[in-house]
Amino acid sequence: MLQELPLLALKDEPSDCLDSFADWLLSSIEKNQKSEEKKEETMMESIETLIRYALCTGSLRHILTAINLILFQRFGELNVAENIDVDELNRGKEEQDVNNELVKSERMKTIGPLLRELDRWDVDLLLSPLSAERLSGSWSVLWNETKDSLSFMASSTSKMATVCASSSFLYLHDHCGLVKIGSGFISSQNENEAKNSNENNDATRGSFINTIQGRIYARNAQWKLNEKGWIACVGQKLYYRSPSVEPASIVVFDAVSLIEEGRIYQDGAGTIPTMDNSEHPFGPEKSYGGIGGTNRSPLISDGRFLYVIVQGRSRKFGTPKFHVDVYDPLNKMSHLRKVRLNYRDDKSRSSPVLNPEALERASFYTNGKYLMVVLPPPLATDYSFDSRAFLCRGFSLTTGTLIGNFPLEGGAVGSASCYDFSNNIIWNYSSSGSEFRFFLNEGLAPKFRSLPSDLQEHNQGRKGKLRQQYIKHEQRKEVEEVDALQVAISLIKTVGRLATQSMPSPFESKLVARGIQPIQGNFSMKEPFCIEPTEETFTLLNSILSRTLNLRGRRYNQETESQFEQVSMGCLQILKVNLYRLGTFGISVRNPTFQQTIDSLKDLLLQTIHGVSSGKQEDLFQIEACVVLTVGIN
């Protein structure tokens, strides 16, 4: 029965029934462990069933139990009912050739598709509208400090501004040209940025820079003063898109100096070579698209990828339709996916999800999970709101579905907006008074990763895509058998990634330290797959970490050592977020056995930190152990 169920299918079922099934399953595994005639195939089937159960319920402790079972099944015997003495467990193996680690070859026959489904899973990262209750502060640009001409100030009421953000800077394009402004936040800086910073006035220390709110750090005063262009920032590059840069699709600037570096063309033959995107709507932006239309295609970023909002036409109704194309600027502008914006009851609606004028007049921001479109008056009247109202329309970038309309207070909304993933805030700029406002986001900040391989599109042409789909179809027709140890590693890596996504950003951690809880309302004591801060969870993490750290000191081959490192790193990531949730809710450990487990984990972390580093991976592991200690092990 479990083979037919998707992820979290049993999440809302009565816990007493689920617990009874899990207890029965674990008892059968224990009986098989104690039996003189162990049946390896039956054992693997039972563990595979336990994994399916854990993924259908979202239970972290059962995922960890399954991983623990697999590790001990491969590297030693296990009594699941008792605490494990790792040294005692290994003592009988010391006389063996430890390079002969492939003791058994356990296979799981049907778990592959569910593991791929889990790999595509991400933590739901909420994105807030520009509501007054999220407003945290505001400041104005310090134009009086610049030596350039300020004649553009006469047009300061313009609605042409666009903005984007990096970790400690904001970038503004308006009648002022292209400007780099300090946001007041601390961030790391590279060598070029350090050389260009004002060391006499900036509070610099080591490789970090503390910018001053509103200060002008660089300005390209002559760049496109009389048009509305779109700007986006990824790393140390700025990307500019507007009709005036035709035949180029995008102009690239150095984010430190605001000096143009080159241009990107649709066919990839620009001064900055990229992939050929002729199959995608990546061509030069146009100002007009015929009667009542526009070919403006806004460019925005979540800090890692670029998003282009494009208008098309419905073949059925002839009405405008809209989609979002996602590109990877760090991989030669490869096209990753296309998301069509739609209503939940899309088939019964002929009206478009956006007024085409929004592409010219609205502002847009995204965290990669959701897209927010801020509509100025009177565009809200299309959706039965007051003609003077500002309206934020939110869309899921997973399904493209409209998630809701959020009316905003006009006094708190400017003409340009962007999302700052480094600090997990939303910036809004008003040309009137050159004022920036920032809003605390209610969700967690994204921790970016590559898309799962089976979700990525590659510019290989239609024949290549069809061929790839055929090969995948033929492969999946066969029965998939996966080595049990690979299943355990895949599980711990994916759950560790989800745990990392569930940690707050450094800026949010600073707010928490000051007694401000920007996102606590969205926290819970249990999250699917990665958060379940119970005594049993910490006991299992202690058992797995003890096991893998003990085995890493033996003479295994490089591949097996790497597997131990991956399991250990995943455990640290899971441990960190579960400790953080305990602290967030102010829960103290008073149970003596629970405290013993926490003390044991602390000793393991200290042992890891004080160990001798043997390479880059070891350094990363020691750093992660230090971070876990700072989260809340006392």
C-alpha cells in the first residue's frame, strides 16, 4: 500500500494508528536482527518500508532510524532496542582487513522514484507583501555628499525608478543615472571592493565592510537618464535590460565600479558569450506591442537567478497571458524553466492574470518561490479594489498559480521594489524624497542550490529534448535497484539540505538576539522531514555521528571515507536546526537522559573541532561543528 503513496500522504492521519504501525515495523526488524537465521532480503524490505512510512508521514526520527539501521547493517550488528556502544561494536572487526568494507550488498528495489521526489522537495519560503505591519525602517539617499550635478532632483517625483540589492548595497536607476548606495548592513567584500571602499570613513574590519545608510559609493551619472530600465544583481554583476540597448538583450556592469563589462545577445554571440537562447523569449526588449499592449519584459533577481516576466497571447481567447522565464547567469545564461502565471480555476477564466500595463508601471520582486507584483493606482480596479489603492498580487513560482491579492497602504508604497535575500528583507523606493523603506520578510531566506537534474532544461534543441525524455522513459520502465548505503546517503544529504533551508539568515539571527522575532509566527516545533526536536531525534543523531566519526578514523578507501563525511555533515545540519528550534521556543532540557545525550553530542563536536584537519572537506566539517556549538549546546 505504501508504494502507491506520495510524500506526506499520511501527514494528517491519527498519530496513534501511525505509531502503532511504526512500532510493529520496528519490532519485526528487531526480531530479524536477533534471529539466528537472519534473512537479509526480508531485512531490506522492512527497512525500505520504514523509509516509505517516514516519507509519507514526514517523520524525521523514522528517517534517522532507517539511516541508523542501514549503517549498522552494513558495518556491524545492531540491537535497535538498546543504546549502542560503538567501540564495543567495532572491537570484533579490528582483526579484519578494514579495506574490505563491502561486507554485504543490500539492495532496495522500489525506493528510487520516491527519493527523486524528495530531492525535488524544498522548504516553503514565504514572501511578504509590503504591508504596514512589516515595515521596519526608512532612510533617505545622502545626495548632499555627492560632488556630481544634482539637476536630476527637479524630476524627483518620477515613477521611472527601479532598484535591486546585494548584501550591503542598493542599486538605483532613475533620472540620477545608475547609483550604488550603502544600505547600512555588514557584508563580506572582495579585494576589488575593499580597494574602492572609503577606508577613512567606513568601519572596516578584516574582510568585512559596514556601509553607511544612504551614502553614494559609486555613480554612473550619464546612464540612460530618460527611460525606465530594469536592473538585477547577482554576485558582483549588475544586469540592465531596456529597449534602448537593442540589439543586446542585457548590458552587464561591474557591481563595484558601475563600469560596463559587456553585452549579452539572444543568440549568445555578444561580447559576453552565453548559451544560444533563440528558442526562448530572451530577445531585446520592445516598448510597444500593438494596440493596448506592450512588449516590456521586466528583469528581476532573487540574488542567484534571473527572472524575465513575458507577455504572450492566449490561443483560445486571444487575451494576454504571462509567464516567467528563469535563467542562470552563473552558467552562461542557461534557461532553467518556464512558469506560466494562472488562476487556480484557469480553464473557466478568460481574463488575464495581469493588466498588460503592469509590465510598464508595476514593480516586481521574488525570493525564487513566490513572485509579488505591486500594482499602482488605478490598476487595482481590475480586481474590484478602490481606484486609489496599491495592490500586491502574489504568485507561486512552483505552479504559477495566483495565491492572493493584498491591498496596501498607499503611504508606505513607492514606485520600485526588490527582495534582498542576504538580509531577508524587501526594499521599497519612493522617488519623492529619495526614500528607501525596508520591510521584514515573514518567511525564511532562500539558500540556493542547483535544480534537480530531471527538472533542468538544456539548450539542446527539440530533438535533443525528445531523445532525453525517451531515454528517461525507457530507464524508468526497468525495476530500479539502489544500494542501501546510497539510499542512506541520499536521505541524509537531502534532509540536511532541508534543515539548512530552515535556518534563519544572519540578519534574522541578529534580530532574534535583540529580542525581535521577525518570523517566529511561522515557526513550529515540527516541520516535514527535517525538524522534530525530541529526545529520540537527538539520541539517533548522537548514535549516527558516533558511528561515522569512529569509522572515519580507520583505513577505509577514499570513496567510503567520503560517504562517512557526507553522513556526518548531514547530521550536523539536522542537529543545528533542531537545536535552534529548541532555543527559539525557550525549551530547556531537564530530563537527565536527554541532558546526557546533549552532553555526548557536545563532546563529539569538541572532538571534531580539536581534531587535525586533513583537507578542505575536513575544514568545512570543523567549521560546521563550530556553528552547531554556537547555536545552543550549553
